[in-house]
Amino acid sequence: MKKRRMYRIGERPVQEAVKEPAPPPEPKVKDLPNVYFIELEPMKKESRTVNKLYTQDGTSIDKRLKDGRTKLFQDKSKAEAFAKQTRSYPYRVIDHNGVLAGFAVPK
């Protein structure tokens, strides 16, 4: 454990030098007259998938729909009837633009 030094009233502690973060590397650019191409790293497969449906809180429900753990309805009354049968609850589903996409009921 580092020993702390006591300072007198009015005396200021000397600050240690703080390392500045290194600047970000510049993108690799091929030199062509008046044309620039930036070499991009290949995208990961996971980042290509776009989550399409969300709850009101912004939680993605795509995996739940794909696994069959949630059922999607266009009509609110059908969703409520299914929710009563399964003793669950319906909730609103929005798409990536924030537009109402329907109602979902977890199983």
C-alpha cells in the first residue's frame, strides 16, 4: 500500500504526469489521383443481423419469436384471448422505426 504524504495548510500536492491516450490510427488509404478508397475490415456476422421487433422499452424480441417462446398477433383482441388461455399477458411490439407492429404474448 502506498504511503500518503501529509500536506501543510496552503501547500498543494504535486500532480503526477498523466499519460495521454494515443491518437486513433489513421485509416488505410490507397493513393490514386483524385480518388480515395478506404479499406474496411470485414464485418462480423453478428453485426449484420438487424433486430426488427422491439418491446416498448426497446428490448429485442426477435430471438423469442424465432425460438417460439413468444407469439405475435396483428389484432389486439386475439392477443388478449390467447393471453387468457395461456395465463400470460399481451404487450405492444414496435419495429425499428418505432411504428406499432402488433401485439406479442409470451408463452
